[in-house]
Amino acid sequence: MLKSWQFWTVMGVIAGLTALFIFGFSVNPKVVKSPLVGKKAPAFSVRELNTGEPLSLASLKGTPFLLNFWGSWCPSCRDEAPILEAAHRKWGQDAERFRVIGIAFNDTPEAARAFAKRFGKTYYLALDDEQGTITLNWGLYGAPETFFVDHEGVIRHKKVGAITWEEVEENVTALLQAAEAR
Amino acid sequence: MSRLRQRAAALGLALALLAGGLAFAPAAQALTGQEKEALYQRIIEDLRCPTCQGLSVRDSDAPLSRQIKDKVRRMVEEGQTEEAIKAFFVSRYGEWILRAPKNQGLGLVVWVLPGLGMVLVAGWLGLRFRRNRKHKPDEAAAPAEASAISPEQRERIARDRRRFEELD
């Protein structure tokens, strides 16, 4: 027969393990929080896919932006392509106010251009280098991934997987409100 | 020689010996090609493939893993330490990019808990065993106690025996 303190110790251990078990099942193992959220965006420098126009993080100072990583080989990128184009048409027409930027990786210029043409992408598109410098600096797991960066260059949100219109609207609205409130 | 001069001479000799020792001390060794390769292999084994998360970067052929391998190789060639290289990836991907948790902070729990659990269980079993041995009944008395029958039980046994004999 267990003494009182032994009984409550065992009960406490079982309760603790049960709570840990429940917590574990409540967490989605596919969702890994990025350590970059809340931190300054890593620097990058690219050239536009067709025109060669340069763009860097430094040149975006004071402008919030959406940075989408994609590839012509990526099926989910096809699903979100119209959403990103619509976001550009709604908020990105004034480049001083907001930018939509797409960086393809593990891709070729020809395949990336063909993809952009097929899905009617008109916003700024570029290609990461063969070493994946920007890809690794931004901590990518795969494609597509979308980052929302505020006017101070701080990453506010990261989405892994195809983005929805609701997510774009919610995050872009927040970024614009923060920029206008400064 | 006065005491002050003796002390000055001793100090000068000590400094001269120290300087000489330092002059002949080996310079910090750069890694050899074999050591760099071993370091590279160790790091890519310890990093998790971001795409195929069940695999190490070393075992994965995913494009991102290939790029990580290239990056690690360049960083090793640049002379960066294992800690600095791993810190680079942890800062971008988080702790989960390391296949083994760090032995500090919350990661320390993972390292310590299993061993601690085994020690506690072994200790508890040991205590129970000792307690059971202390309270184990005297073997000589046991048979006597087991065979001790109360008068009521004897009466009942006799009654039941008579019933069975009557049935025969």
C-alpha cells in the first residue's frame, strides 16, 4: 500500500506526463516557427529576370514588402501565382508604398521566365544564385514560402506553403497600417 | 650582490625564459585537408535536411541539402569553426536544424532525463528490494504459522470429514 506522499508523487508524475502528451498532440509538427520572424530581414541583392533592374534590401528601406520564394518546378507555386499577382495589382502599383517581390531558386532563367509568362506575373521577379545564397540566408525549407517585411525591415510573418488571399490581405493591411502610422 | 639586485636578476631571468619559451611555442595550427574533410563530414551529418527532415544533410540529395553542403564546405575552407557554422544555420532555421539537441537550456533536459530516470528507477527498485528482505518472515516459523489451525477450523474440518464419511 502506498503512503500518501508516494501516491501523490506518482499522481503528479502521471499528470505531468499526460499534460506533456496532450501538448505534444496539440502542436502541428509541420509548423516550425522561423527564428527570423521578429528580426531584421537578411540582406539580399538581385537583378530582375527580364530587365536586369537591380534590387536590394537596402533599396527597399522604408517600404514594406512581400517576398515570395518560388520555382517553376513547384506545384503549389502555380496555385498561389494568381493570388500574388492580384496582391501586386491591388497594393503594389505604387512602389514607394508597397512591393511584391518574387525570387525563384533552384531554377533556370528560361524556366522561370516561361513560368512567369504562363501565369501572367507582372511584379518584380528575380533568380537566386546557384549556391542558393539568399535561399539559405532566409532559412527556406522549400517552395513556396512567403515573408512579410515591414517598413523598418523587420520580418513580421512567414508562411510555408501556398499562401491564401486572406493571409495576404491580413498581413499586407497590417504592414500598411504600421507604415502609415509612423 | 644586494638583495634588490638579486631579485631584479631573478625577475630578468624569468622574463627571458618566458620570452624564449613563447618564441619557440608552436603557432596555432591550420586544419589539414584531412581534418577539414572530417570537420565537413561531421557538420553535414549533424545538420538536418530542411526538405527531407528525417535525413541528415549528408544523406539527402534534395537541392537545398546540396546547397547546404556547398555552403558548409566553403565555410570550412574559410577556416570557420564548427560552432560558428552550426550557429549560422541555427540562426536561420532554428534549433531543429541540428539533429541532436544542444546540451544546454531545454536541450539539456533531453540529454539528462533518460539517465536520471534510469538512476531513479534503479534506486527505487533497490530500496524496495532491501525493504522486502528486511520484512521477509522467518523461514523456520513460517511452516509452523502456516500449519497453525484455530480450534474453530479444527471443528469445521472434523464436521466436514464426518459428512463425507456418512455419504460413503
